[in-house]
Amino acid sequence: MEEEQTVVLAIVPGETEAEVVCGLLRANGIECGYRDTDAIDSPLEDFMTSGPREILVHEADLETARALLPDS
């Protein structure tokens, strides 16, 4: 998924949650991905495997993806 074509759908607490949300989105035909957020901002961030993740979707899929999330 190319980042310049994406928008942030949600921020989740960690990688496990990101995998669950992406699984839901993919099961509904929405291409997605996730990445670390800038919220970590620590010298150790490159060594950390946990922390917040941004869920990314194509802008055209944003409203449909929001409707699938429980908190929307």
C-alpha cells in the first residue's frame, strides 16, 4: 500500500489490535495497512515492537471503513 494514497483511519494501542482491525477491513474488501505513529517519539522507538499503530486505508474507502469499526 503506497502511503501517499492513504489516510489514517484510526490509531490503535498496538500491533495485535492493528492486525485485528486490518483483518476486519480486508474481510470486507478494503485494502489497508498500518505503521508506527509519531506518538512514540523516543530514542528507543527503533527497538520497540509495541506501541500505537496508525491504520491506513485509501481515501476512497475511508467512509466505508469507518462504518465497519465498532467505535464509529
